Amino acid sequence: MTPLAQKLIEAVGQSVHGKEDAIELAVITLFAGGHLLIEDLPGVGKTLLARSLAKALDLPFQRIQCTADLLPSDLIGAQIYHPRTGELTFRPGPVFTSVLMADELNRTPPRTQSALLECMAERSVTVDRNRHQLEDPFFVIATQNPLTAAGTYQLPDNQLDRFLLRIQIGHLDSEFEIDVVGREDGHRLADNMKPIASREELVTAQQAIDNVRCDRELVAFMVELANRTRTSSDIVQGVSTRGAQALHRACRARAHVHARDFVVPDDVRALLVPAWAHRLTPRSGGNADALLHEILAETALPD
């Protein structure tokens, strides 16, 4: 791994114990300049992962607890009227940060969910025709509980498509869980964490992704996989061109994290499900993860 990726994964792993694979996927998303959706049960370390990443890189962090009464202005900010001067001034919302955690995003109504679309796609906010630029870098980590449907609003396809990767953290192995339960200090460790890199080093790593080579044969392989999702009788809606681009970008970021300047087939295998499962609409009863594994097994890899 590159020194920065290795140090970052190790630093976050001190508080998010026993979840190196999930941390690596989060780092890949961050280096790729994308956004991360964590779909998992409460209490598995989602918030701790977000806070630890921000702390390790000395980046501003904001957390929003999404609820049914959350308004768009609660996210992006609003124009405030001053009676004495008769002027309007813009008060920035919590999206004006570097690492934004939107906890249980599917509990907030569609109007508020849509307020994040411009932020995630264009790194900007438009209020009363005035455009405000967000921080660079700007990284959204959103969460949702996959089992609780009561009081939630399903994330629309265009919202899901803005997330580069979707991951699950999962419960700890017994050995790791004994350590975590016994010490109860994950958030304290995150609070006391010293930065291991600067914003400038992160931006440099993000820019280095553009220099990672992906041969045309591998790009053609990704496009063939995307086409198979579109023509499969088990899938109502397959992967879009933007989804294929997301996999391409994520593979280049994974190659960089693993200290390579070129993409290999293993990058595609490792990231196919995290990059595409949330973009598919299987037919009733279908499982997106299983369908992608099946498509991958049936598609010949390039030589």
C-alpha cells in the first residue's frame, strides 16, 4: 500500500477495531473523490468510522441526524433577514464542511434528500440564485438501516447513483468484539487521535488517481459487465454509464491505494458489488449481490 493509505487505515483501525476491509473501502472512496453509503444495523461503528477518518486527516466534520421534519435549509443553510439593516445574509448549513455524515438519510423526506444532490454532484449549494462553493475535499458518508422500513423514505435511484460505493460494516468477530466491549472507548480514541496527514496530502493523493492507467481491454470488460446487467432477465434496471464510470474510478483508486499505477482484474472483482449493487433493481425476490457475482462468473476476463 502507499504510505498515506497504510497510515490512514492503521490510524482509523485503532478506534474502528477489526474492520480493515470496510476502512479500506472508505479510504478508496475518499481518494476517488466519491461519496460512501453505509447500509447496516445500528451500533456497528458507522459514525465512529466517519469521525475517525476526519480526525486522522484533520478535516472539519459535521454529523446530521436525519429525521422526518428535517428541512433542506437545515442542511444547506438559508438567507437570514436582519431587521435593523433590512439586509439578507446567507447562513451556511452543516454541508459546509469536509466530511459530512448524514445518519439514517432515508428517514428524511425526499425534498430534503434532494438538497444533497447538488452538493454531492457539483460540490456547491445554490440559494436564491446565488451559488456557494463547498469545501475541497467534500466527502459525504450517509447511512441507512436495511431492515427498518417504518417511517422511512426509500432513496431514489438518482440519489443512490451519487454514491460511489455502498458497503456494510457488519458485526465483529467474537475475538474483536470481546476487546471492543471490554474497553468501551472507541469514541474517546477517535477524539484523542492525532492527525497523520494534512488536507494537502489528501488532495495530492486524489489527484494521483488521474495518473493510474486502466487498459482499454479492462474498460471494455467493465462495459460488458454493465451491458449484461441491462440485458439480464433478472434485473429490471441495470447499471448506467455513470455507474460504469464509478467502477472505473474506484478501480483506479484501489490500484493507487495498493501502490500500483495500473488497474488489474482483481480490482474489478473486489469492487463490483460495492460499486454496483445499490444501482441495480432486481426483479421481485432477486438479490443484487448474488446477481452481480453470477454475471462476473459468466463473463470472460481479458487476457
